Amino acid sequence: MASTRERMVASTALLIREKGARATSIDDVLAHSGAPRGSVYHHFPGGREQLLEEATDFAGGYIAARISRGDGPLELLDSLIEEYREELVRTGYRAGCPIVAVAVEAGEPGSRLHEHAAAAFAEWRALLTERLVAEGVAAGRADELAVMVIAAVEGALVMARAARDAAPLETVHNQLRELVREELGEGRPA
Amino acid sequence: MASTRERMVASTALLIREKGARATSIDDVLAHSGAPRGSVYHHFPGGREQLLEEATDFAGGYIAARISRGDGPLELLDSLIEEYREELVRTGYRAGCPIVAVAVEAGEPGSRLHEHAAAAFAEWRALLTERLVAEGVAAGRADELAVMVIAAVEGALVMARAARDAAPLETVHNQLRELVREELGEGRPA
């Protein structure tokens, strides 16, 4: 059973991925999590900004844990994209990636939220690179490919949300699969 | 000299790419464009929603016109990415793509704005496919590659904004260049 604090962070992440950080209010988080109003400053003395930062870290950490789970690169790509696809369909294409939602609001003055989005991308990139290197891909190429995978999946999610159709995600999935497969083939000892 | 109406639409597109559609108010648009308050309902009887829709169409049309300009696919990729990179650096990494900003807010109830974002992506995709086919790439492959180019560039822009560093865009640029170059090589008569 999640604590009130954990429920508030998870609710904030779910709200951000649908509405963006800027549009997510304390009231929205209380309504979504069922937490009492007093819990905000009790658990988050930094208020809304702290809650948004922790939600961004939580969302980044969720995907990082998935990448670290030990699947091979192709199985990881398949299962992650399938999970995103299911969430898109289940929510009527409203639920994208909270990290992207935070990053595109990077212009908000005074907020350091974009640094938390950048940290999430950097962690995914390092973990993906590690997984590719573990399968024999050269480090430099693994890093490039990790950037490409993250960029293309995130971009395809945005296109799928706009069109309310998962097809762009499937098209990008097939092409990334091919790119990764080629590297694994070349990286394996003959 | 742009008309008041044109200035208002262009201002709205510039504001959307930094702040998102949801956070862009009529007051912001008036301040940015210098238009008098009475001009809103005179030029846009549908109010803020009409202004946001027209700004989305304007931003989509700007890139569509760039794609149609007649450059070869590689030159087009180079010049478009360079333009995005310059805008990122010039604005302190605040200016991303307005179409993405609109698409990630696709959850707003009652708004049809996401349909305008989807129309922009669809137009870019069709025009990019056309340019690739004109260079000898098979239609099905050209369409897949067009989706990949749009997704990866948009995702890389988001990563670059978060990190306040254009490196992800450059990494993706090199890899997309390689993918396109391979297809052009194969598509050309020997």
C-alpha cells in the first residue's frame, strides 16, 4: 500500500503526462490522489515546485528501472513501446510521456524543472548505452543509438497523440528494431 | 509589412513554441504583437481557440513550405535542422516546435487543436515522402523514413531543450543523414 506521499507523487506524474506541468495544480493533485490538503506542505515543504520535481524524477526512475531490468535490447524496445502503446489507447491518446511534457515547458521563468527532465533523459541514455555495450556494441555507437531510440520513440509518441492513432509509433518501432538488430548482428562474435 | 491579423497569428505561434497553447493567453498575444484589443474578435470571431488553431496551421505551413522548396532530401535535412538549432541557441533553448507543444496538450477537453497538429505532421510526412520518391526511393520505404525523420527530429528537439544543449539534435542529424543517404544510394540507377 503506497503512502500518501507516494500517491501524491504518482498522481502528479500521471497528471503531468496528460496536461503538462504548468497546468497541473495542487488542487488537481489532491483530487487525483485523495490526499488531505494539509499533506502538501507537510510532505512537500517546497510546495508545488517540489512536487513537480519529484514527480518528474519518479517518472524518469520508472522508465530507468524498466531499462535496468535485464532484458536484451530488442526485448526491451518491444516491451517498452508496447507499454506506451497500451497507455495511449487506454487513455484515448491523452497519456504521453511526462518527461516530454516537462521539457517542452522549459521556457517557464524561475523553474528548474527542465533540469529534472534532462537528468531523466541522461539516465535513460546511459542505461540504454550500457545494455547495448553489454551485447557487444561499441561504446560510441551504442551511445548514438541510445539517443536515436529515445528521440524517435518520444517523437513518435507525440505524433501518435496528435493523430489519436498508434501507427507512427509502430512505424518507428520497426525501424529502430532494424537499427538495433544490425548493430547486435555486427557486434556478436562470428 | 504584415497585417495586424498576420502579426497576431505569427505572435501566437511564437508564444506556443515557448509556453505551449494552454498557457498562451489573449493578453500575451496582444502584448507580443502590439495589436489593439478590439482586433481579437474583429479578426478572430472564434476567439482564443480560433487564434490557436490558425497559429498551429501557420507553423505547420511554414515548415511545409520549407520542405516544398525544392532542395534535395539531404540538403533539406541539413538546412531544417540547422534552422532549429539556431533558434534553440538564439532563445536560450526556449523555442521548440509549436506543433509538438500543441500535441502534448492533446488532453484538453473540448479542444480540437490536436487535429491541427495532426494535420501539420501529416502534411510534412506527405511532402517529405514526395521528395524522397522524387529521388528514387520506393514509396513505402519513403513514407516510413519520413515518419522516422519527423519523430527523431522532434524528439531530439525536446531532449535538447531539456538539456539546454544542441548535442542530441546533432547526434540524431548524423544518423538520419546516414539513413537517408543509404536509401538515396540504393534508389539511384547504377
